[in-house]
Amino acid sequence: MEFRLLGEFQATHDGRRVDLGRRRERCLLAILLLEAGAVLPADRLVDLLWDGQPPDAARASLHTHLSRLRALLDADGTGRLGVRLFTYHGGYGVDVDRESVDALRFQSLVGQADAEADPALRVGLLRTAIGLWSGPLLADTASESLRRRVGGKLGELRLAATERMVDAELACGRHASLIGELTALCAEYPHRERLHGQLMLALYRCGRHADAVAAYAAYRTRLADDLGLDPSQELRGLHIAMLRQVPRLASRDTAAPVLVPVPAQLPAPASHFTGRRDALKALDQLLPDLDDPAPVVLVSAVAGTAGVGKTSLAVHWAHLVAERFPDGQLYVDLRGYDEANEMEPAAALEGFLRALGLEPAAIPQALHERSALFRSSLAGRRALVLLDNARSADQVRPLLPGSAGCMALVTSRDDLTGLAVREGAHRMVLDCLPEPEGVDLLRAILGPERIAAEPEAAAELTRICAGLPLALRVIAERAAGLPDARLAELVTELGADPTRRLDALDVPGDPGLGVRAVFAGSYRALNGDSAQLFRHLGQHPGAQVATATAASLTGTEPAAIRGVLHRLASAHLVERVAADRYQTHDLLRAYAVEQSHEHDSVETRREAVARLLDHYLHSADAASRRLNPHRRRTPLPEAAPGVRPLEFAEHRDAQQWCETERANLVASVRLAAEHEWDEHAWLLAERMLDFLDLTKSWDDWLATHRLALRAARHAGNRTAEASTLNSLGVAYLQLRRFEEAIEYHGQALVACRDTGQRYLECLVLGNLGIAYREVNRLADAIDCHQRVLIAFQEMGNRNGEGRVLNSLGLSYLSMGRFAEAEEHCERALAIHREVRDRRNEGTSLNNLGEARRNLGHTAEAIADLRAALAILREVGDQGEAAETLDRLGRALHDAGQPRAAQECWREALAIFTAIGDPRAEEVRRAAEGELR
């Protein structure tokens, strides 16, 4: 059966119209169809059908209308029309194929168009969607008041879809064919600014510049006369750009102005950049024209010549042309030659998507989905993507933009032939600096007087370094730190033992000239503490290290280690990137590892790793205790001597540290698991759990705990295995992958019983009950929770008792047993206040408010939910806060406060969307003004 609501209300079956009774019955069915699958309260239906003034017998009339509709929709009792009216908890709804309702199909097509990167395909989808409208919503059935109340947002979506369709047509270059349509639309909607901006743009692109400016003047006058307003800043900016005839306006990528994040991630350009004139000119010639497909430009050195200056050239040129890419410049160091910490494409895409405005939890997990979302996010934008230090074509491909006007610039030690063959990359071989340019670089750093005093030595230094800018810069900086030394002494020192140079940086045909001698010269100039720290930094699993971490790594006081780090930074063996934070290039860290193996015993290296892991473990423990003081934790082994873990005074300090050290914490779990530090691996993952839970960082949660599970099993530690299985189950619960959650919790339960871990068994059983509730196994859920409740009461564990009472309340809510839900949530709330567990106090208030709302105690529900929201915001629990906002919106709606309800739903929608929660769609309907 097909239903047409977008115009005259019609129902057809097998091409024949179906009589749906009287006008009010048709209105009732239309209201239910607009909310297909949802339950609408009887009071709301009565209010809509009688326009807020129902007669005394309205409820009885409603039942009569519903009975007639049922009879009309299933006259022969076979259900062949495929439409079923249903009743649930005093409300009513309709089950129907959503594709059979034109209003729902319209919304689906618009959603598909929004997700489509190709503007031509977007046009087709949006034209089809808009074509479903044949007149006003329910033109011959609904009153104007009813139409406004149930379809106001639908009408707005129709107009918004029209604007998006015009944007897509403009992106396809069809500006000429749009002018007539846009002129009519502007006349119909004289105050709709976006339409007027689109008309201006279409006229401008047709070469009708004067008409475009005149269209702006007419709109500005009309707006001032009718409303006393001026055009927005965006439209005024478009007008000014037209007056100036800015070239970008002629691009079909330029639609109506939209505010979007503009990332500017380029590192600072290298100081004293010299030479490379031919290379810079060649890159300029590869700049894309506005209509060109996105080129892929590869900057590659001769094989093996790391340090040739690929990054310096790429960053320098990118800054020179940044204004050609007004929608942003993205940068990532792929660390392609650091085998332990090579940047995965998925991780690089996560960083790019964050920079483009997406929340972390809204980013999909699969690599191909992230890559597609990245290309979609760059559609219609002019952006430069700089992919530095790539190892392979496979590492690069997912990171390439697909839109005309974007450009990818890739640096690599490899020639990446596959990228040139398959993607048509333009290959550029970057040679070493010729001698004159090498000397120029030394002159820029050391000053002209010093080079003039020893020109032969300067030229010889350039030759010894094979013209490698990295080597030249390091040598020059070292010489600058020794103003009384002669350059000839450096020439002698660096030329004396070429075999000590890093093998990977040997120049083909002359392997004695490499960068190892440069590093060795700087290293030999270090005092004992500096040299020891440099060697130990090779044990660190991440690119960046904090001062406090370096102190623990060496067993040194933090105040003393700052001076050591400063000396290393002065020697350019580390780089200061923030206050008390340093990073090392992957080649320098490789050199540090080499030196450590040469100078330190196996026991010394192992002790350094032990201190490092203990530092992260005990600091993460302190953060975890601040984030969640009520969690029962596995006792930690005593930290090694010399370890000085951090402490955190405030919740926000702990969370900020976890965020800053996130990559290092994940890398440390991996280091521990891969080198059989099994206890550290699973304990560190356990201590990260509260942070990962608060931030909904599911990628890191799953990665660390899978490693932890492997470590626990390798060690034969069944207790650790049970705890880690439980944590993985919770992650899958939050990802709404309930069958996997049940599987992991089931395995955890067996491990708990094998080891007699009664408390942990209670946690697992409680989580299993939650999973059962989500898959509608409500009796099993109640059984699990009741068993856990008895166990916690026997243990005297008040906090656990409160949590399971809250879970029971939720299960009773799901069963519609609202009085029992209220009772259990009240008991949970009292306990959480007693033990001062703020987070669970907020959760209990949230569920108590929902129970009271369902009982009709609206004022109490609103008070409970507002109190819950304040607490959950205080502790940073975004997911629970969003659920509370959704429920508060319902309570306010029940109380006759629709505007306040809308605000709650909008905020809930923003959070749910950000964390990728499937409940976002349900809240979206409320936020758009549709009644649930």
C-alpha cells in the first residue's frame, strides 16, 4: 500500500485508491504515518486532532476513529495491505514499510544526498526527493494549524533540500540553467538569504556581474524595508568578493558561504631555508587549476638518502602557496621508517577528521569508512594535504583526497612507483644540495664572517655531508655552539671515522659520507647525564616524552632532568614542542637505540624499561583514582626505585593528562605485551579504562584490552583474564554490539568462577544483565541483577548494591513496571549519596526521573532530571548526560513546555551524534519538532 502525504492525501493499493474514511480519520492516520514506528500518546493525538480544544468525549471519539481505521486497513482480516495499527502503554502507532510513505521516503533521500560526495549524484537524489511534493502537506485534509504543527519541520527540510540541490547543481557547473528557477524561488521566499546568495553566484558565473551585484542590492533593500535588517556578514562578504572579482568565485566549487573548520596544521618552516629554486618552480607548475582533478605530488629522494630535505622543501613550499588552499592545510608525519611506531592510515585519518570538525566518537572504526568520510569531508573544498615521511603506497592511498582543487604532497625515502602507476602521481627526485647551496646554508646559520674566514673548510663540510641538509644543519648548529672552534676541526673530526655514520643514510657510491658522524659528534659532546638520557630515550615507545617521564626513565629528579633535556635540545638531539614536552625524530631515536646497545648492558636497558612502564602505570593509576574513586582496582606492584609517578589534584587534571599521554599509554601497553611484561600490559590497560569510558575512545579501548587479554593469557593469570574480558564486554556493550558483549561476559564469568573472584563475578554478572536487557531478555536480566544484589548485600558492598539497584530500576523501566523502577532507583540514589559516588548519583537521578515521568509525576521528574544533568556534566559523563537531556526533553514536553523540550533534544542530539550513539536518530525527530 502506498501513501501520499506531500500534497493531497491519497492511499493506493495495486494502483487503486483506497477509501480511508472521514477527514478526521485521515488526519489521524497521516499523523501516525509521519511518525511510523513510534508510539504517540493518546493525549497528544487528541490535542492535534481537535486543535488544542478537544470535547469532553474526545478520547472515546479517538478510539472510534482508530477502530474504523483498523477496519478500513484490514477489511478482510488478511493483513494484505501491509499496514498495522498498534497500541502500547496508552499510546498508538503504525507499522508500515517506510518506503511506502512519500514523506518518509523524502527524508531518506535527503539523508542519502547529504552522505553523497559526488555533486551530480546529490543532484539526482535531491531532485527525486523534491519531486515527491505535489503541494502543501496534506493539502485537502489537514487544517493550516495542524499542518504547521505536524509538518513545519518537514516543510523547512523541503526548502533546505532545495538549497542543497542548488549548491550541488552549482558544483556541477550548471549555473546558467539555475537562474530562472532561482529567480522564482527568491520571489517566493523574499527573505531567504541563502537562495539570494545562490542567485548572485549563478549570475556571476554566467558573466552577468552587474546583474549579480544588482540582485544583492535588491535583496538588501527588500530586507531593510520589510524587516529593518541588513544582510549577514557572509552575504556581504560574497558581495565584496564580486566587486573585487576574486578568481575563486568563478570556481564551481564555490557555493553559498558556509562556516567550516579551516585546519592549518603545517609545521613551522625550517629556518635558514636556502636553494631549491628549481624544485620550488617545479612544484609551482604542478599547482592544480580550479577544474583539475586532485593531483598527487610525490617528493622523493634518491634511494637511501634520508635527510635530503624533503620535509623542509615540502613545508617551505606549502607555506608559500597556503593561500591557494583557503579551506585548510592538513599535515601528518607518517613515521614510515619507525617500525615500532609507524603511523597507521586509520590513525592519521582520525587526526585529519578531528581537524575537519568531527568529534572523536563520531569517527567510524573501519579504515575504508574513515577514508570515505575523509574524502566526503573535503568534497567541494580546496585543501592541501601534506603526507610526510611515508613508507609505502598502501600507507598513503587511504589518505588521498578525491575532490577537484585539493592537492596531496607526499614525501618519502621510497620512490613509491605504485603510486605513480596507479594514481598518476607526479614524481620528483630531490637531489642533494649542490656545493654552492650547501655553503649558503652554512653561511645563513653561522654568519658570513665565519664562512669567509674558512671558505675551504665550509666547502669541505658540505662535501663530507654529501650535501644533505639535515647533516649540514646539525653540524652548523653544533659549530654555532662552539664559537671559538675552527670549522677545520669539525672537518677533521667528521671525516676521521666514516664507518660510524648511520648505514641507512649512506650516500650511494660513497657510503663513508652519512649522517651518523653528525649524530656521533653531537653525542660525544654530551656530558654523562645527557648521553645517558639520550640513550634511554631510545627505549621510549612514543615520539613525544614529557619531562616527568624522562625523569622516571633515568631515575633522576625532575628538576635535574630539565637541564639535561635543555642540553639535548640545544644539541638538536631532541626538539622542544611544548612546555615540559619533547620529541625526537625517528632516525635520532634509532641512533639512540644503537648507542644504548653499544654502551648499556641488557640489565641497564631492562631497568630503564621497567621504570618507564612503572611511571606510566602508577601515573595512570593516580589518574584513574581521581576520575573514579569508587572503582575497586587490582593492587599494583611497588614502583621501581627512581620512579616518580604523577599525582592529580583535580578531575580535569587527570583527564587532561590521559588525553595528552593517550598515544604513549597505548604504545606502552603494546610495548609491554610484545616484550612479555605481561603484568604491566594488563594493569596499564585496566588503569586506562575510566578515561576511555568517559571519552568513549573505543578504538584505543579495544586495542589496549586485546593486548592485555593476550598478556594475561600468556602469563596464565585467570584473574587478569577475567577482568580484561569483562572490560572488553563493556566496550562492546557501549558499541551496541550486544551478542559480542554477551560472549565476552560469558567467558569472563567462567574465568571468575574458576578463580573464586566473587566481587569480579558480580561485576560481570551485572554487565551480562545489562546486555540481556538490551536484547530484550528481560527475565534473564532481572535474574542476573537480583543475584548480584544479594551477593553485594552479603559482602556489605554498598556502592555495588547501589549500582545493581539502579540496573534493576532500568530493567523494570524496560518492562513498563514503573512503580518498581521508581522504588529501586530511589534506593540506589540513597546509597550513592551515602557513599558519595557522584557519577552514579547522577545516573540514579536520571533513571528515577524517567520512572517518575512514566508515572505521570512530571514536576518531580523534571527536578530529578535537571539535578542529574548537573552532576553528569560535572563528572564529564557525556553519554549519560545526553540520555538525561533526551528524557528531560520528554518531561518538559509532557509539562507543556515544547520550546524548552526542543532545546534539550537539540543538545542531546549533538552529543549522541558526536559519540556515534544510535539513539541519535530518535532524538533527531524530537529536535526537528516531530512528536513522539
